[in-house]
Amino acid sequence: MGGEQRRKELIALAYSIIAEKGFEGLRVRDVASRAGINGATLHYYFPTKEAMVQAVVEHLTEQFSTLREQNSELTDPLAMLRQEFADVTYRMEKFPELFIVAAELELRSLRDSSIAVILKEMYQAWQDYLAALLQNGVTQKVFRSDLDVQTTAIAITTLIRGLGSQLGSEKGDQISRIATQVEQWIMA
Amino acid sequence: MGGEQRRKELIALAYSIIAEKGFEGLRVRDVASRAGINGATLHYYFPTKEAMVQAVVEHLTEQFSTLREQNSELTDPLAMLRQEFADVTYRMEKFPELFIVAAELELRSLRDSSIAVILKEMYQAWQDYLAALLQNGVTQKVFRSDLDVQTTAIAITTLIRGLGSQLGSEKGDQISRIATQVEQWIMA
Amino acid sequence: MGGEQRRKELIALAYSIIAEKGFEGLRVRDVASRAGINGATLHYYFPTKEAMVQAVVEHLTEQFSTLREQNSELTDPLAMLRQEFADVTYRMEKFPELFIVAAELELRSLRDSSIAVILKEMYQAWQDYLAALLQNGVTQKVFRSDLDVQTTAIAITTLIRGLGSQLGSEKGDQISRIATQVEQWIMA
Amino acid sequence: MGGEQRRKELIALAYSIIAEKGFEGLRVRDVASRAGINGATLHYYFPTKEAMVQAVVEHLTEQFSTLREQNSELTDPLAMLRQEFADVTYRMEKFPELFIVAAELELRSLRDSSIAVILKEMYQAWQDYLAALLQNGVTQKVFRSDLDVQTTAIAITTLIRGLGSQLGSEKGDQISRIATQVEQWIMA
DNA sequence: GATGAATGAGCATTCATTCAT
DNA sequence: AATGAATGAATGCTCATTCAT
């Protein structure tokens, strides 16, 4: 449908405006004008600004889970962990908005429980995936036997989330050095 | 000075409002009314809202560097690292706003370079302190010899910053578990 | 167009408020409420108060040059000069705001060069017209041969501008007496 | 008295601010700060802003009548008229604020009858002086016999008032050219 | 005389939202 | 689907004025 297409366009535009200017700088009119439509028309697609934001949240979770689905053929825990870091590095360079918008949403989730729920779910899935991966590595004796997999999963996701929302041109280097460190730490 | 006192009160109030509602929810009028004064009176202390925010930023950096100064008598690297985690845990429980406001500022720093400068300085001091601590530990053979101290310092600060701005009742436990893990990882 | 109509209405209302209360007394809200619309709606037509004022300036120049265009069929210099005074008298009685707003703008032009430019152009055209008229009269020996036409043109326009912004019920008489004097002075 | 001195200083400062920025730009605080005192202190000298403005009006009338008193020894009508133009030229160059503030007040007098009264008195005195001068010249057959002295007096004052509030670097030349013209016109 | 602190009323402007067309 | 026009409720900020000290 043309209508559904436009809706998606609007969501993507709102998404990039949030990345650019934060939630603070998100204006219904701006989203509309970037799409070449009238501000009033936008309300045809979203009854309210809040509804648009909700759609952006959903958009983010989709973006977030896109890559993981494709790498499911790997089985080697270390390779999978490395792939994880590679994914993140790739996304940080290609789609830095992803991390910025995520950070904006995390902050917002402190006051908006509906966002909190969705975000929690999103990050939980990531953590679970990592925890399973790590557990697998422990079982295969690739990773050290005294590893607290749950805590490590939390640590890795938190680390990555934090790195993502920080700025810096040498981000790619940084993350690869951190990846190397983490590997060293958890390897048997 | 009565005037200076009120100024500080206003900064503290703005600070807590930012923690509660984010920058998005910061209203000059709200700060004023919480202080029991007229909105116009606030402009007697701060010519502009932006000036007030700047004062809040300075307030945050002061808050941030308060505790570290007191623990300077320690010399044992491991004890110092543990103290670092203990400090953070203490602050997260007693002054969770600290981390929330910091996270708000981090996001804002993406668009406001004057904030970026101050934050960078603030975190850099922390990282330098940690790096020195870790290096000391490596030299004393308390920490493993293949430790990349710079990267580890970045990892630890990023980890803590990330944990601080996440919510959750069991935060204290989480951080102590992570502390234990990190210890295990970096010890010789 | 309904929209263009309203825009003109707003300009006319701002124009009369300036005539009534001066620039000092011009309030966006007042203009809006006289038009029966919300203050915010006015900003739909003019992005800023300053833009509205600019539109008023343009309105004034249009008003100012309206009559002259109609009298272009006259050729006798004396008749044309008399017509000029008659025009002014007519306008002073029918549209006294014209002169008051013009005087307000003249004062404002001392600090706002964009207004200065427009006013200068407006008055220059008038002076040029008068100078040509006077020169014609000199050539035709209707006016005295030692007449400094440029200076006289300046004197007459300045005189009229000054009279216009002065108040007084007997203005009509005054101007006709002055007209008679000026005639006497410049006639051969 | 030191107090009376300061009062005069404040009036002079308000006077120059009006010349600079118009009534629109007159701020009690600005006047005070230029005098190096607190805005509240100014209210010790003037109960209200309006009272200060009234004092400025009086100041203007004093300024206005200063020069005339000194030239009373002249008796030749033509010399006196020339002196009048010379005075005006001198003032326009040395104290252009005089004419600007006068123009501001003229406009204000349209809405403030108390100012209108004072201004009318001020200009009337000038007109009366000029009318007497002209009448004297007619009697002495220096000026043409068909001169309408009242009207001419009005015309000359209006002309000068108008020239004064117009801007332009070549003002001095302009006024002397006009003076020459007027002389030519009214001489026998 | 002078000031710091406070205030109320007001001001231009912004913004999400509504609705007839 | 789309828009022009409108609105109410805010928002940051200004300013003359007040008053205790």
C-alpha cells in the first residue's frame, strides 16, 4: 500500500530526527515537512505524537534484531562472539543512529514504562543469546570454567551499549581492542 | 551569602528535575516554583535557561569528583579497585540521579560541544585514575601481565556509566557480581 | 483567496494600531484580537512581529503612491502644484494615520536601515516628481527664474511631512494658507 | 546638592538613550546602569518611569530655549532670521539628539496630552518670536509686504523641525540652501 | 541614599492538535 | 489523503516597581 509506505517513511524520518536532535528536538512539523507533507496530514498516519514515537520504538527493535537472524549458521562459540563484536562495529560505523536513538529511548524508559517494557525485552533477548553462547563456550571448554555467564552477558551488552552512545572517530579501533581484551579475559 | 545559597538551591533543584523528567522536562518555572520563588526571580540568578543548565553541568562534575578525593590514602591496587566499585555502588544507591543526569548530559553532548568538552574532561580524569591504578597493579604483579590498561580503564568506566543509567532494584547485586567478574578477569 | 485577504486585514489592523498607539504600543495580540483570531494564528501569516511590521511598511508605501498615479493627466505646473496640496489636504483629513505612521517610521528608520532604505526611496520619488514639476514651471516662466528647484522640492516635501504629523483641528485651513504662501513665493 | 546633580545626570542619560533608541528602547535599568547605580535606586529620584520622562521633556524645553536668550541684542530682522538659521544649523550639528528627541516627543504628544501642552507652548514661543521678527521686517520693508507672517512663521518652524529629524551627512549644506531660498522668497 | 532580591503582568513565539473542505 | 487555517496551553524572558535592610 502507498499509505503503509508513507507511514514507514515517516517513522524513518522521525527516527533520524531523534538521532540528530534527540527527543527534545523532535517536532511533528519537522517530520512532516521532511516527508514533503503538511503537519496536519501526519496526524492522519499517527493520531498523536506519542503514537509516532511508539512506532519509532518498534522500528528500532526491528532494526536491532535484523542482523542477528542472519548469522544463525555459526556454531563455534568464539567465532560467534567475534561475530557479535564485528556486527556491533559494523553497525556503529554504518548506522550510528541506532545506538543514539537507543540511548535516547533508554533514558526515556525511566519515565515511560511502555518503552521500558519493550526495551527490556529487546535487550533481554540479546543477553539471553549471549548467555547461551557463553555457556556453550564454557561447556566446550573454550571459555574459562569459572565464568559467570549471566553476569558476563550483562557486562558485554552494557559495555557495547555504552560504547555505542559515546562519540569518537576512533570508535572502530576502540571496540576491537576491547573485544580483544574481553576475549583474553574469558578464554580458558 | 543568602544570594549564593539560593543560587545553589536552584541548581540542585534543576538537577533533580533533570533526573526526574530529563532535559526535555526541565522548565524554568518548575525550578522556580520548587524553590518557592517567582519564575522571573530565577532569571535574577541565571540570565538564561541555558546558563542554568551550564551551572547544573558544573554541579555534576563537582558531585562526580567529590568521593575520589577522599580515598587517596589507599595504595593497594586491588583494594583501590574494590573501593572504586564500592564507591559506585554507594552512589548508585544514594544518588542515582548522578548517573541519570550524567547520561542525559552525554546525549546532549552529541549536539552541544561545550558540554562535550566538560564531560570528556570529567571522564578522562576518571579513566586516567583507573589506568594508573591498573598499571600499578600490573607492576606489582597483582593484575595479569598481558593487561591493556588503557583499554581496560575505558571498559570499566563505560561499564559503570552504562550500569548507572539503567534502572532496576537489584542494581547493587548486579554491580557486585560484575565487580567480582572483572576482578577475576584481570587478576594475575 | 481567504488567506491573502486575512493577511491584508491584519496589515491594515497593525497599521491603524501603530497610528493609534505608535510602534511602542503595537502588540501582536492586539492585532490578532481585533481581527477576531488567536494570537498564535497571526504567526501563521507572519513568522515574526518584525515581518508584520515590514508588511506594514510596504502597505504604507503603496498607500503613499496611490493618489499620484491618478493625477498624471495634468500638464499645467501651477495646477499640478495646487493639486499636490489638494491631495495632501485630502489625505490629511481622510487618512491622517498615513502621516502619523510615516512619522513613526521616519523615527524608526534612524535605527533600522531596512526601513530607511524604503522610506528614502518613497520620499525621493515624491521629491523628484515635485522637482520636475517646478522645473517645468520655471521653463514655462510660471515660476520665478531664480528658483532652486531641488531645494524647493525638499522644502515642500519636508513642510508637508511636518504638517502631517502635527495635530490640530484647523489643519485644513493651515495647509491651504501655507499653499497660498508657497505659491506667492515661487511664482514669477 | 549631590542629589540634585545626580537627578540631572539621570535625566541627561535618559535623554540620550531616547535619542539613541527611541522611547521604545528606553529602559529604566539602562538609565540607571549608565549612571552606575542600581535600577531600584533610580526610583529614589523618580517615583515612576513616567515621571522620569516628564523630567526629560522639561530638560528638552530648557535645551530648546537656551540659545535664543543669548541673541537678544540683534535688531535687524534679516540678521535675526539669518541668526535663526545659523542657530539651527549649529544645533543640528552639535546636538542632533535635540531634534530626534523632539520628534519622539511630538509623536508621543499625540497620545499624551500633558506632553502635547508643553510642546505646544515651546513651539508657540518659537513661532511667536519668528512672527514678531517677520512682522518687524515687513514694517521695515525688508520683507515683502504681502507676507502672511503667522503662516510663514508656522512654515519656517515646521520646515526646521522636519529637517532636524531627518538624517543625512550633508544636512548643513541643505539647511543653508533652504535658508537662502526662504530669504529670497520673503525679501521685498 | 543605595542595593539585593523579589514579583506580577505581559510579551513574542512554539507546538501538538483539530476540523471543515 | 491532504491541506489551510485555527487554537489553547505553554515557554523563556522582560520590565517597572516594591521593599526590607
